[in-house]
Amino acid sequence: MSTSERPGVYASYEVSGVSYSGTGGGTAGAAAAAASGTAGQVYDVTSYAAAEAAFGSGSALTELCRILIKNGVSAVKAVPVTAASPAASDYSAAFTALAACADVRTIVCDSRDAAVHAALKNAIESADERCRHKIGFVEGSGAVSGLIAAAAALNSERMVMVAPAGLAEDGSAAVAGALAAAVSAAAAAQTDPALPLNGAALYGLGGVTASYSDSDITLLVRGGVTPVECLSGGVSVVRGITTRTTTNGAADATYRELTTIMIIDDVIPDVRDALQASFSRTKNTARTRGAIRTRVLVELEKKLAAEIIDGYGAVTAAVSSSDPTVCDVSFEFTVAHGLNRIRLTAYITV
């Protein structure tokens, strides 16, 4: 929780799993190599033509913008990386700029380098409290075992590793990060955070560079990797998974489903913004605290009605024991779960 003395509504969250045994629009962020543009500057891009004009035809950043827009985002915040041989530090500066954009939901890059992926994770997790509700999407390639190891190195509910690499529409190798951009856009554009990405169609790609067996997919999902496949001539997500698979070294499936963090990023900011809008100048009295509690209940009822959460409880608003100017608000909610499998059993009499 923030210790800032600036007046406002500050939020934190803790998630506990039941068991440890196991277009809508939206704005996406992109950091990638570009032939032109000012390094570190955030550009607002709403069309492929605008990306070409700003970053050059055929540049990686232009291509990522194309993929993001084609997959449903309403706008892209793009930061060019213009160094001749960009290092992780060059990407880090771009990620920091994107992490400061409150409206960005997802961030993607054109690098498959582990140091760059770690820099993206750090930028998201180090962002100020109001801007931390973002998810980074990166692309992996190579053997299944290597992908699982790369995901384990990230081990964050705010990082998604997508595999395998993508193909361009003409069948050639796609720019690095193209597949991750497509999945990132699919997540950013959907209006229902509880709806899983399972089977979501991805556009602007010609295919993927590898085909996974069912056993490979099982290993990838359990290892924190989001697999993508070609099916019936199209490219689609098999299952949306975060890289968070352990907590303090122990296996933990609490954050495995991408929808869990997407719901958190929907509920908490909406409750925070509703309180900020209604109680920016008021007294910390019993009546006000009652009104705050009621407003939280109203927001939770909206999420319940939309089937974004399954339930809620224990909403409290009380004066802080350490500071009489602070109202401590707490509430519980249960995320709605996506439907991954249907188990069909037939009992047959002959």
C-alpha cells in the first residue's frame, strides 16, 4: 500500500487460492525498434498509416502497431527504440514511459531476450499505484523445456509468455513479438475480463512456427506459458496463462488463469475511481464512512450482475488506528472462473 501523503484513494490486493495443489477498445502499449521517431517518446497511434508515418515502413514498431490495431485495440501508445543495437536499458526506458500511461492495459515488445522481458516486468511492478494495473506480453521460441524455464524466470501474474513464434501473412517469419502483440490486443480489447482467451481468434498472422502436441500443451500450461495454435486455417489462443506458477518456491496455481489478474485489474480500479469521484472533499465521519461502504457495495453489485465476480462480502470502512484522516476500506470478492473443459460421461446400456 502506498505511503504517500498526497490525498487520494489508494489500493492494494491479496489473492488466496482455494488450493495450492496445483471491440471494445482498450489501449495497448508497444516498445520496439523503429527507423524513425524520438526514442523514449510516447506516440498516440490509431491507424497503420500513422504508425508508418511516425516509425517508418517495415519497422518492427510499425508492424506491432498493425497487429495490435487489427486485433481490436482502439489505440496504441507506442515508444520507438532507435538504438542501432538496442540493449535492455534502451527498452527499459521505453517500458517506464509506457508504464506511466494510466490508460494502457497491456504492453508488448519486439524482443525475445530474457533481460528485456525482465525489464518489462520490473517497469510494470515498479509503476506508481494508479498505473500498476497492466499486463506485459512477451514472445518465446524454441523447445518446450526452454519456454517453461523462461516463464519460471519471470514468475509474475503480470507477465504472459506466448509461444511459439508467429508467421507473417505471406508465410515468412513474422517480426519478433507479432504473436505476443496479437494475444495482447485480444486481452486489451475485450470488455469482459472474466471471459477466457481460450479459442480467441488472432488476426494479421499467417500461422505459427511450431505445432504442439496435447502433452506439450499440458506441460506449457502448467509451466506458465500461453500456447497458440493454427486451427482450421486460423490462428487462435489455446489457453490464456500467466507466468506465475510458484509462490516462495512452492507450486501455486492461484494466478495461473489470465482472467484472475484481468478481473483484479477491472474491479479494483473501478472501485477506486468511484470513491475518488464521490469523496474527493469530505469529512472522515461515520456518515461519510457509511456512504463509502455503500458505494463500494454498489460497485461490487455491478460486477456481480455482469458475472465478473462470483460473490463478495465483508465490506468495511473504518477510521485508521494510526491516522484519523484515513479511512481504511476493505472488501472481499471471488473472481468468476472461465470454462476450460467440459467433462462428458455417458452411461450406456445394451
